[in-house]
Amino acid sequence: MKIIVCIKQVPEGLDVKVDPETKRILREGVKSIINPYDLYAIEEGIRLKERFGGETWVISMGPPQAESAIREAISMGIDNGILLSDRKFAGSDTLATSYTLSLAIKKIGDFDIIICGRETLDGSTGQVGPGIAEHLGITYITYVSKIVDIKENEFECVRLMEDHYEVIKTKLPVLITVTKEINVPRIPSLKNMIRAKKIEIPIWKAENLGGDESLFGQDGSPTRVIDVWTQTIKKEGRKIEGEPELLAEEILNELKKIGVL
Amino acid sequence: MGIKIIYEKCNLCKKCIERCPFGAIEIKDNKIVITEKCNLCGLCVKICSEKALIKEEKEKAVINLSQYRGIWFFAETRHGEIAPVSYEMLNAAKKLKVKLNEEICGVCFGENIKEKVKTLLKKGANKVYVIDDAVFCEFKEEIYSKAMSYLIMKYKPNIVIAAATMIGRSFIPSVAVKVKTGLTADCTDVDIDEKTGLLIQTRPTFGGNLMAKIICEKHRPQMATIRPKIFEPAEDEEDVKGEIIEEKIEFEIEDRINICGREKIENVVDLQEAEIIVSGGRGLKDGKNFDIIKELADLLNGAVGASRAAVDSGWISYPHQVGQTGKTVKPKIYIACGISGAIQHLAGMQTSDYIIAINKDPDAPIFKVANLGVVGDLFEVIPILIKKIKEQGGK
């Protein structure tokens, strides 16, 4: 079985600091990490290999430094990694990103399962996973919380919806996006860390992927950001202290004032 | 493609460096350089007073945009009924119509849904395209996506909006790929640019700390998912004269998904629809203490939420989690009990209409977003509150 995990490198944390005078976002010293949701995707890929055998791949599209994210995935236990990096990919929105990743997946070929995180920490669109599946023309299931079994080419999983879980069966190949419920990501082992350090990570550029170059990067992206600004929500709140009885009374009065009681 | 620098014009004023949100512009050897961090957003081009920066764009085969007309919204159904969030989408469409003056069309899929969509007309839709078929009785991405893109290609709408619920977020992305257009996720506002007539889509990134305005100039339809609870549900209108257009499945469907079981989640955790949410965090100290949270929520007719700390401790299941890695909610009232307010949690609830926080620590960050901050022990305050509400006869 061939398992391909798609990951993204993102800046750590949500605390976007802004210079109050220039309004510029300060990124100095902000560490780059694997998108936290993708850690569950990586872990599930490794577990599937442990349960059912096969080989695992990790791919990522990003600037050259995203190579470190791939090495980190390998240090957790993924077998192979490929970085998609080219200036031609810059400015990609979710349509161009999913197209580019789908070309790389086709190039790797003979895949059975593609795993993505539910969304990313920075953009949080959740659109790239379904987009890849659509480009590949394969089935996809979002918000998967458990992989029950894989027999022959029948795939069974549990997925989370708004107010219920569903047990779903489908045929391979399939793309899934996973939630944090699915597993607890492992700590890299020493052995894999050494392997991750030594392994060669091929870099695929636009010319390596084939496909229609006009669909890469900014040219292939229908959406365009026209403005960005930072926002901090601050409420004109009041703080109360005192005896529990009084505090409870105050909350009650507030609920009445809003009209819930 | 890319940002071009005309060095003869550049006076090294550094305004572009300051404006760049991605830190992609640097000075090397007394010259401006654009690094690989560049996202091609073009803000540097706008700010440069010397016109030393130019955005190069390739000419694309332009599709005939004028043939795309109409503001469409997807009317989501759940368990055979039109979901309340659908009326919010209708209201968003009504807002757009004020400036765009194109007709509002609902799209609804379901089984035995034909009669039910009349409420959409009553609330202001000019048309509703409905496919009433048993294949839609369960939500399946592939079938929904196929049906939606079939209708889009047939009728060519200008704008398509849908709720950013699990259903919307699951199938709309593949619709956008099928019809080869742009899609903006999780918008917190949509508007029409009066000059260009384009859809201005505003969305949060970085958990709401950074906002972005996005447009889709040369592709149609312009598509966006919109967060629940941003728009009020549409009201009934006096003059009702819309029409229902019944469509049939005249396209091939591949039904590769077999839903063979269902499990309800306790305490109705449709957090995105809830008007009132009572959430518990680390301060509860133990899973069984969630009982008082549940009791308070029940009394107020609300849903139960939780912080990541509470979920990771195994006190309550993941579907209850509010925050960056859980759900983003916007209820009328959010009551945070024993939640310190890590930025990831705030990202998921800070836009709630009214926030009450109960915490022992007067310096807890949750108080920064609270309308009413209660410094006290939740184990003392909540039982008294519960007693008082009961004395009132509950909600």
C-alpha cells in the first residue's frame, strides 16, 4: 500500500505581532513548524503502514526552507519525502496549490491513500485536501476521526459531522482529511532522526511536474488578496470581584438584561 | 509574473519594506530585493510613491464575465429540513443584491424538500433551484459537488455563497475546482465594490488576528463560504413572487461512499448554531465536574463547549472543543468557566456577542475579551447561579 501525506510549514503560533507605527507584521524570530493538524496526518500515515504494510511518502509545497518540515516528518517515521519548490509556485491560492500537489501525487503514482490535515493554522481554509481529490478524480472524506479497517481495497472509517459521527465504507484510492481525535502524534526516534538528517530530499520544480504551467502560482490563482490588516478584539468589559453570592447575582442580572432569562 | 523593481526610480524610502506583511523585501548591497517569502499580494506596489515597483501579470484568456449573472446561495439541509443557517446565507445574498441588483437564487438538494423550500421564497429568494431526489437524503460530498457544479455550468451565476459549516466546507471546495474558479473560505463579511461590481470577501487568518480582503476578478462564479452567525436570518417579506425551478439528475453520478452507521453526539453539540454556549476548561479539575457546566447549559437551553485543555485531559469529547483546533463559534452569549483564555481558545470565540468569564485568576487573558469578567471560584459561583435561575423558573 502506498500512503502519501501532504503537509505545510507554517509560522508558529497565532500571535501575529505588528509594529504599531509601521503596521508591518513582525516575523523575526518566529519559528517555522509543521502545521499542527498535519502531525496527525503524518502519524496516521505511519500507523497505517504499521498496520497494513506498504510505504509512506510526505510532500510539501513551499520555499526551500520547508525542507526542514519534510525532514521532521521523516524523523517521525515517514519513509520518503519530496519538496515542491519553485518561484513559479509563489502566490498560489488553494486552487493552484491543490493542482500542484495533485501533479506531484500523480508523479509519485500508484497511491492508495492520501492524508491531509483538516486545515492549516495560518490560512485555515480546509480547501486544499478536497481540491487535490477533485483534481485527481478520487473519492474524499473530510474530518476523519478513526480508520476502522482496510481489507483488500475496501476502506472503512469514522468521520465527524456537526452533531454526529458517521461510519463510512468506500473503495481505495481515497483522500482523507483528519481531525486531532484520530491519534496522538509520536515523538521522533533517535534512529529516524539520524535517517532524516542524512536522507536526500528531492526538489521538484514546475518543469519536473509537467502539467499546465499557467495553472501554477499566481497565474493559476483566481483569488487575489487586495488588503490585509491586523485586528485585536478588545471588549469594553468590566471585572467584578467579591462574595460568590453577589457574583452569581450579578451574572443573573446580566442574563436578564440581555434577555435570556 | 512577479514583482518587478525599477531601480532607477527607487529612492530606498523603505515604505515597501514596512508595508510588506510577509517580510519579503530586504535591502542587499544598497538595493531592494524581493525574497522567496513574497506572496505577490502587491501591497508594496500600491504604497510605492515613486512607482518603482510593478506587478507583472500574464495576459490570460478572459472568459466572458458578463454572461454570469445572479447571486446564488446554497440552502443546506440537515435531517431532511432546511438548516437555519440557510436563512443567514439568504440574508447575505440580500445584502449583495442592494448594490448589485441581480436576482437571488437558492439551491437546495434533498429528499421530499420541494414543499419546504417555499420558505426561502417567502424570505426573499427570487428563484429556488431544487433537486428533490432520494440520493440527497444523506450528505455525500461527491454527489452534492456534482449536482452543484452541474447547475453552475448550466445557469452561470455571478456569485455563489454557502455556509462554512462542515457540509459547506467539505463539498464547496471541490465544486470550485470542478468549475475552475476561486473560493474564499470562512468569510466574516461579503460586500460589493461599487466601482467594479466585484465581490469583496473579508476573512480572518491566523485565528482572526490578521484580516484579509480577497477578490476574484477574472473567474466566475465568485465563490465564498461564510461563517454561521455573521448574518442574521432573513425575515419574511410582504411581496412574495419567486418561483421554484425543479431540476432533475441529468448527470452521471458515481456513488462511491457507503454510510453504514451513525452515532449521535450527546448534549447536542451543534455549537455553531447554538445561541448560548457554556464552556468549561482546566479550572474544572476533573471530568465529572462537567456536570455543573451541563446543568447550567441545560437551564439556559444552551450547548456545552470546552477548552482544548479539558478535551486533551479526556474530560469531554472533541466535538465540544472551541478554539483554533476545534470549532469557531459566535453565540449570543458565551460563558467561559475556568478557562484561562489561551490565544487558540480566544480565536474560536472572541467574536461572540456577549462573553461572561468566570475565573479565579484576576490576570487570566480571558478577561481581555470578556464583557463581564467574574473573578471568583466557579465551584462556588455556578451552583449559586444555578439555584437562582431555578428559583426564577429557568429560561
